[in-house]
Amino acid sequence: MRAIQHSVPASKMALRLLGHCLLSSLAAMILYPVLPIGFLIGWFVLVAASLGLMLQADSRLQAKPGQPLSKTEAARHLRGTVAAAIAWSLPTPLAWYYGSGTEVLTVWAVIAAVITGITITLGTAPLGAIIFSLVVMVPAAAVLFLSGWWGAAAAAMFMLVLACYGFIVRADNFLRGNLAEAGMNERSEVVSLLLREFEENEADWLWQIDTSRRIRSASPRFAFALGCSPEEVEGKPFLQLISGDYWQTGQFPSSLHDLAERLKRRENFSALLVKVTIGGKDRWWELSGKPMLDNHGKDVGFRGVGSDVTAQRESSDKIAYLARYDTLTNLPNRLMLNEALGDAMRYARQWRSRCAFLMIDLDRFKQVNDSLGHQIGDKLLEQVAARLKEVCSDNEVCGRLGGDEFAIVLREAKQGEIVRSVAQRVIRRLSEPYLVDNHTLYVGASVGSAVAPRDGKNVEELMRNADLALYRSKDGGGGEHYTYEPSLHAMAEERRQLEFSLRKALERDELLLHFQPVVDANSETLTGFEALVRWNSKDHGFVSPGKFIPLAEETRLIVPIGTWVLEQACMEAAKWSSGLRVNINVSPEQLLEPDFAATVVRALSRSKLEPQRLELEVTESIFLRDADVARGALEQVMALGCRVALDDFGTGYSSLGYIRKLRFSTIKVDRTFVQGAAQGAVESIAIIRAVVAMADSLDMSTTAEGVETSEEAEMIRELGCKKIQGYYFGRPMPADQAMDVVHRANRMRA
Ligand code: C2E
Ligand code: CA
Ligand code: CA
């Protein structure tokens, strides 16, 4: 502030010098006739010295404009001013003392001129100006007073007061004005900095239009966004340039219409997403804008910033699509199915109707995927999706939940019939053979359904219940449709508990083995036993293997259980007479364990059982998953001298081709054929005949399972089976009873 105050005196240095010289010469001329010459020269020296002091201070100020002024520098400047004031206070008293009234008055006039000059050159530094005026004027007024000119004296004092007041006001205004200006400068600097930064940010530009919505002062970047040069767009209607063909039709896209409305209503807007057409291509702009007003508050147009967000917008569209559709099948995914089901449930609640959710799972898909590879699996899924779409009407939304699980949302399912008929249609269509890369594939479908609002209050609950129904369907072997029932919850819970207990069964010693005799079909003499595992659970009582074996396979608990069975059964068999064999069931999961053969070797060496007396039973299902691994494991144990039987023949794929794949020693004909043949079913008889013929030709033995009566035994004998197993010759029994049977057989032979 000090520097600002002293900036004017410094800049007016030359003017001041000139003023002092002229006026001091004038005063000297007036006083020359009356004043002794020595005094006059002395006075001149005084004026010159004071001016020298002042000039010194001023030139320092001039040397560093705009910089702060220290207190000592200001004091030095003040000293110069006081010196000049003392010099100028002298002429009036001198005129009064040596001259007449004329000299006093004329000198006074010069003094008044000096004061006037001071207001111009020193007025902005009020302290100096006031001291100067006081020092000069008070003696002058006193002289006038003493000369008897009361009025002039009063006028002089009045002039002094006015001058001082003027200095203060002027200095104040000057300071304020300067400070305001400094503030303005600073702000405009900040604004221009911001603007520069803004312009450097590639994506954004400024736009401006006038009251008739024509483009004004287009920046090069804005023009570029419009696909033209700045000259081309200047003065063109803004909306026309960005609306392409819509301009002719007048039918703007809604976002453009929105923009036009806001411009018309003169409303502020920010980050407005507008679909524009530039050079025939659709693009997305994000615009912000504000009406512009002139100094009088009159509307002069609009101004704002904008950026092209097409790329972001397109990628977010893509992401939105990916988030809601399955990439492989292009069907709606889980998320979208969730939404569709939510909508359907709301609608059903509102109109007191019903909707349904169908969950579909492919049967045997895993086998296809495992044996033929993921590429074929994927192609199969695409075909499944296409068929599903074909089966669905407008009332239904179908989608993929993931893996080989699909689902259908039935918007309107007032009659229960509809759900059943859609489910049947789906099962029928999906079960037809597929042709993928020259492979004919057979997969089936299982369906579980739940109906809202009856079976679930919200989406999660309904889906969970449909899933339970689906699980029930899979549990029953697949290919069927089950609807949800509350009892399924109990089943699922029981299963969960069963699994929990099964995990502890081995350490709690709850498992034991039973042995079922196998006899020669002709002589009816004992040839061996099949070991069958039993679980007597502390929590659940006796649990049938038909129930817990599948559970153990699913949870891979079958591996430790199977190892235990193998060791126990071999130990037991080693006690029997040397001709008797033991048959042990082996699940596919066990064969996939890398150390399966080692497990067999360990069981044999611990029990000292000859390998020839061990026959492992496997089912056709081993050929469906990682067939090579399973076959490799079996070939290893066959190399040890063990035998391998094909169990449950006829129930699974029933392909005679499997029999050729491995050198089985025995084919076990499933109980269903034995029972069928006993009831006179021609088909069953034909199958048994074919199997026996084929086994004979390949030098394999055959065992008929499930023979319960002497008639059945007779019939089997006639059909040519080599061995028989069934309740007729003995139920599965504990080890000690099996031992009794062995002893009895030995006695009979003896
Ligand atoms: P499977 O290997 O086919 O075993 C024969 C099943 O038929 C046994 O049922 C047996 O009790 C039953 N059976 C035998 N003769 C007759 C008959 O004349 N009439 C009727 N109605 N049934 C008869 P179980 O013991 O309930 O075993 C069921 C299945 O559990 C077995 O079928 C086998 O696949 C599996 N399993 C049993 N023990 C083991 C084991 O230690 N390991 C593995 N992996 N599976 C086992
Ligand atoms: Ca078996
Ligand atoms: Ca069997």
C-alpha cells in the first residue's frame, strides 16, 4: 500500500522539479527588490537541497516500481518533503518582514499555487501532503492575520482544511482503485490459466450461440467437433448443424428435443447427453450451458462447454449388453433372467395371476464335454439354445444360467397345465439327437419348476425352489419334469445331514461289509462272493447303498470308502478256501485317482490274496468320462493278474461296443433283464441271449444278477449264463455267515 501511495509522486518527479523551479524563481523575483541578496541566495540553496533530498527518494522509488516500500524508505521520502515544506514556509514571513503588503499578497498567491501543485503531485501520499501543507500554510495564514487581512487569513485556513480533506479522500480512492485493479488482474490471470488448461484437455470445447441460436466465435476445436472449419460454422444455426436429417423431418431424437427446449426456455443445464448427427454419423455429446446476459441484463445468447462421449457411450452400451446376455448362446443371462422373473412376479401380484420359473438341466452333458472336448460341448450348447428359443413363445423368456443350466420365465401361468406343457415340450425337443461335427449326440433334459406367488415370495426363493425340484428330477435319473413341493426342502435338508454324517462314517467305524454268494449256474456250487458295503449310521440308522453310494460319488468320499472296502474285502477273502473269488465294486471316481493301481497292490499284499482271486466290478459309465484314464488304471490291475467284470450290463448305454473295449473276464447281466425274462418279455430274453453269445465268443464269463426263484435259476441256466447271483442262492450276509457258507460248501465238496 505504501508503494502504491508513493507511485504517483515518483512518476511525477520531473513535473515536480519543474514546478518547484518555476515557482521558486517567481518567488525570488517578487522578493528580489526587498530582500537582502544573501538571504535570497540562502533560501535558494535551501530549496535546492530539499529538492535534492526528495529527488533521491523518488529515484529510488522509480528504480523498483510495483515493489514494496519499506518504512525507512517512506521516512526518507517524508524527510525530503518536510525539508521542502520548511523552505516554502519562509517566503511569506520574509515578505512581511522586509517588504510591504503587496509582496505579502503576491508571495501568498505563489504559495497557493505551490499547494495546488502539491495536490496533483503528492496528493496520493496523504501524510507528506498534509505535513507539507501545514508547515507552509500555517505561517502564511499567521502573516496574513498579523497584516490585518482577517478574511484572507480565514480563507487560507479554510483552504488548508479543504486541501487536507482532499488529500485524504483522494488517497483513499486511489488506494481502493489500485487494490481493486490488482485483484482484477490476479483473477483474470487465474481465469486465463484455467482456460488454457481446459483447452489443452483434448476432449472438451467451448461453444457459444447468439439469441437466434446461431453459432458465434466458434473455437477451432468446436468447429472440428462439428466436422467443419471455424469459418464454415460461424453464424450457422446450431441445432441444424447437429441434427442431420432430423432437421428436415423435424422429428428430433428425444435428447436433441430436450436440448432445443432448454435453449428455448433459457435454462441452465449441465452434462446433458445429446444424440447428434455429424456428417451423417450418430454421435453422443455431453453438453453444459448457461444463458449469457450483457451489462444491462439483456439476453445475448448461450455459452457452455461440451465433449464428444461417443466412445465411452458405445463401450458402456457394450458392457451393458455383456452384463445381460450370455456370450456363447446370446440368450439372456442369469442377471437378465432375474430381472425378467422379478417383473413377472410383480405383474402377477398386481393382477392376481401367476407366473412360473422353469429350471432346465441337460442330462449327460458332462459326458459329452469330457469325452469329446469343450469345443463340441460349446457347439452343442448353441444348438440347445436355438431349440429352446424355438420352443418359447412370446409369453416366455428363456436364458442360460451358466454351464448346461438353462431357465424359462413364464410370465403368465394361471393354469398349471401351461407349466407342464412347456416343460414337456422342452424335454421332448432337447432330447432329440444333435448332430455336431459329424457326431450324433444324445443328451436329455431335466426340468424343475416353481410357481409364484405360491412357491416363493421373491425371486431368490422361487429360484431356489425351482432348483430343488430340478434336483429331485436329476435324482430320479433325469429326463423328467418335477414341480416344487414343500417336502423337497426336507429332502434337501436330509441329504445335507446325510452328507455330514457320511464324512464321519469311516472314523466312527460305521461301515461294514456284507458278502453275497455267487454260484456256478450248472453245478450250483459256490464260486465266490460279491462284497457289498453297508452303513449303519448312528444318526440315520441303516442307510441303503443305493442312497449313500451316489452321495459318496458326488462328494468324492467314495475314494477313501472304496479303499477301505478293497482292503477289508481282500482280508476277508484271504480266509476263504483257495478256489473262491471276491468281487469288489469300484466307482469311476476311484479309477480316476492316479494311485488306484497302487491301492490295489497294497490291499493284495497286506491280505496276501492271490490277484487271480480278485474281480473288480465296474459299470459302463467309466467309458463316458476320461475313458482313457479309467482304461489305463484297469489295464494296470489286469496286468497284476486281477479280473475285471462289467457290472449292470444293459442299464446304461447298453452298447455292445463297450464289451470290446476292454478284456473283461465277466459280464454281469442286470437284474431287470433277469426279471423281464422271467416274466416272458421277449426283448429281455433276446438281450440275454445276445450277451451270452457275444461273451462266449470273446471267451468271457456271464453272471446273471437278481435270481430269486428256482424257476428263474432254471431259465437262466437254459439261456446259457455261466454264473448266478441272487437271493435264491443267498442274500448279502455278514462276514462270519459268509465264512459258514464257505465251510458248508467245503463239506459238501468233500
Ligand atoms: P450292484 O453292484 O448291482 O449290487 C447288487 C445289488 O443287488 C445289491 O444291492 C444286492 O443286495 C442286490 N441284490 C442281489 N441279489 C438280489 C436279488 O435276488 N433280488 C434283489 N431285489 N436284489 C438283489 P445293494 O447291496 O443295495 O447295493 C446296491 C448298489 O450299491 C450295488 O449294486 C453297487 O452298485 C453299489 N455298491 C454296493 N457296495 C459298494 C461298494 O463297496 N463300492 C461301490 N463303489 N459301490 C457299491
Ligand atoms: Ca456289483
Ligand atoms: Ca450289478
